[in-house]
Amino acid sequence: MRKWLLAAVAAIGLLAQGKARAADPVTIQLKWVAQAQFAGYFVAQAKGFYKEAGLDVTIKPGGPDIAPEQVIAGGGADVIVDWMPAALAAREKGVPLVNIAQVFERSGLELTCRKDSGIRTPADFKGKTLGVWFAGNEYPFLAWMAKLGYKTTGGANGVTVLKQGFNVDPLLQKQAACISTMTYNEYWQLIEAGMKPAQLVVFKYEDEGVATLEDGLYTVESKLKDPAMVARLARFVKASLRGWQYAIDHQDEAVKITLEADTTGAQTAVHQKHQMNEVAKLVTAGNNGHGMGYLDPAAYERTVKVLMGGASEPVITKTPEGAWTHVVWEKMGGK
């Protein structure tokens, strides 16, 4: 009897070890540092949603020297969070990125200007210095300037582009008339630095007709040829969206989880609460009746049109083929 019990205990132990080993690894590379922009993934990790889905997920924060497209091209991630302009530009250059889910349904990109610079409308950009992020974030800006007919090489009839660091100093120090901001991040940095909304003029890319899709989930074509990997990615996306819904419904808790994920200690609760509130508006915009995470083909086409239109050196030179798929969405039961 004792031998039988010992054998049973050993068998149970081996079974438990097998279940532990059954968790499938997934690595996601974020576009930027740990902040509420990515709250859904941190929440899914902290609340055990990934574990429940049989996944062992590694979340890799980004930074100014990290290009998600290069990380996944080098095999350092299974999925990346990226803006569609950067993803399509990388695809045209040979990185076979494919959008498998679109988390942000609306754009949060803005150009925020000092009112005392004299800027009231886009016509007032002429001759001014405008701060712009690079590392892929410049593409919507360049498309907008092309639509307006402004050269970005300076001069009275063009604009001077200041390669903006990832801060708001150029506007605070009057080094630029306008800088790039996000509704959920740099705009609030300006307010937290003491500027008043009345001192600012904000141009939202959505309102100017040049909005492009931002935070989406991308993988590479080779992974989508493996049915087992497609199933794994479907579990990952479904658990991530569950995390996003929880973050939106429990914003204070999501902020706390995000702050715990920030190993740098650079984030503050006040700023992250602003960020979480604004990010929620971008994730839950309606999506034409489809659920969260669905890539609307019409929104994709609008992004492509913006990127190809008007510029002497367009962001992409030909209509992409195979740059998005609903196969993962359908596998996870989305409609």
C-alpha cells in the first residue's frame, strides 16, 4: 500500500511538472518604456490571464535605442507593438511584418504649439520650427507636411524640422514653435510642467485627416505558416485584450500594476493616471461594431493612403500586400 501511495504521489508530481512545462512561451517587444500605454499587457501578466491561457509571456520594454521591427527581425520577439507607418515602412524594406490585431482604434498623435508663437492654423506653420520624433514616428508628420505642400528643409515657405528628443523641453524652452505630443503622454507633461491649456494650440492628426493607425500587434509571416503558432498567438491576443478590458474598467489598479512594472522608477502615479484615462479612449472607440482588437480594413486603407499620398519621398512607394490578417482574430473566436 505504501509503495502504491508513493508511486501515486510521484505520478502526480510528474503530471504537475508536465503541466508547468506545457506553458507556451511568447515574447512581446513593446514600442516604448513601461507605462500605461501598454497597461493591458502588464495587467494580463499580473492578473494571471496569460497563465490561464497556458502561456509563459515575457514582456520586453522598449526605449529610444530599441526598434521593435529590428528586434523581431532578429528573432528577439514573437510579437511587437508598433505603429502601422513604421511597420509598413519596415515591410517595404524587407521585414515581413503582419498586423494580427489592432489595439488602438484611434490615433493619439498631436502637434502641440505655443500660442505665443503666433500659430493658430496649419497655414501658420510656414517658416516655423517644428519638433518631430524619429525612429518611425516621423512618418505621419512627413505625410501631413506633404499634404500641406510644405518642404521640411526649412525656408520661408517650408518648415524646419527639429529632431525632437523624447521630452517636451523644446517647447518649454522655446526652441520650437510646436512639438510632437501624444494625447496620453507629452501633452500632460507640459501641463505638469506648469503650462496652461490656454497657452497651447493643439492639432490632432485625427482632425487634420492624416491620422494613421498606431499601437497594433505584429508578427512575421513565417510564424503565421505554423498552425500551432497561430493558435498560440490567438491565445495571446485574447488574453491581452482581456487585460486591456480589465485595465479600462479598473484604471487605478492598472496604474498600480504599470508602476510596479516600471523598473526605472521614472513614472509617477499622477502622470500614469492621466495616461491610462486617455489611452482608454483610443482603445475603445467603437470599431464599427466589432470587438476590441479588430483591424478595420477601411482604417488600414486610410493609413496606406496617407503614407503614399503627396510626398516627393512617400513613406511607402507601393500598395502593401499581405500586411495584415484576420486569421489570428478568427482563431480566437472574434467576429
